[in-house]
Amino acid sequence: MEYNKNDLYRNGLNYGLILALALIVFTVVLSLFQVINNNVTLLAQITFTSVAIVFGNKNLRDNMQGGFISYGRSLGSGTYIGFIAGVTMAMFTYLFYGMISPESLETIIQASEEQILQQGIPEEQLDMAMSITRKLMTPSVMAVSAFFNTVFWAFLTSLVISAVLKKNPEDEY
């Protein structure tokens, strides 16, 4: 069966932007309440990503491809959704921490320092660790990290989701 590549791109753009919007709202809410918990953030990112990919790939399969989707096309679609969300999140992250709310970035740095202090690290190691942390906690580095994290988690979740959602024409009896 011949598929239209524009369907994949249009679907990926729509669901990628929906995913990015969910992640942006989540980031803003966390920032407003000054919640800094990497486990909660990671779990939410994986959950939002999984939901967007499931709905995006089901939409592609059921509404654009006649009810069928191969494992590879589903994997590509999910990764493309993550790519669109990653590009959007990178731009948002740079603007948010660089211009809109630089105090949120300072809050994250202070929380990192408190975590390091709780580990009982000597003063000279603390200074070195905080120097490295400050170099890595810039809007540009965080934007690049946001892009790669989003695409990475989209790819990983797509590996599993694609195995569940795939439906080849020969699977029908």
C-alpha cells in the first residue's frame, strides 16, 4: 500500500506541538510552584511523550493509512513527534530561562547546591562542583539538553509503542 509522506509530517507536526504544549505548561507550573524534582519531571515527560505518541500513531494508522501501520513507520512517526516537540522545547527553554524567568534557573542552581551539601562534600569540592553546575546551567546548554532529552525519550517510548500499535495488512485474517 502506498502512503503519503505528508500525512506522516502533518500528523507529527500536530502531535509534536501538542506534546510540546503539554511539556511547556508542565514546566511553567513547576516553575511557579518552585518544584524541583528530577524524578517527577522525568516521569511526567515520559508519560506526556507516551500519550502523545500513542494518540499520534493511532491517528496516523486509523485515519490516514487505512487502519494499517508498520513497525518502522510507527517508530518513525513517534520519533518525528518527539523531534518536533524537542525543537519547540529547545526554543521555549532558551527563552524561558534566558529571558522570561532567569530566577527559575537560579532556583535550580540553588537546589543543586543544597543536594551537593547534603552529601557532605568538602568545601573545595563543593566550589568545583558548583562551578561546573553553573557552566552547565545556562539557557543555551539547557535548550540543547531539552532537545536531545525529548527526542531520546520519544524514540525509546516509540520502540515499545510501535510494537503494540503496528498493524500490517497481512495481519488481517
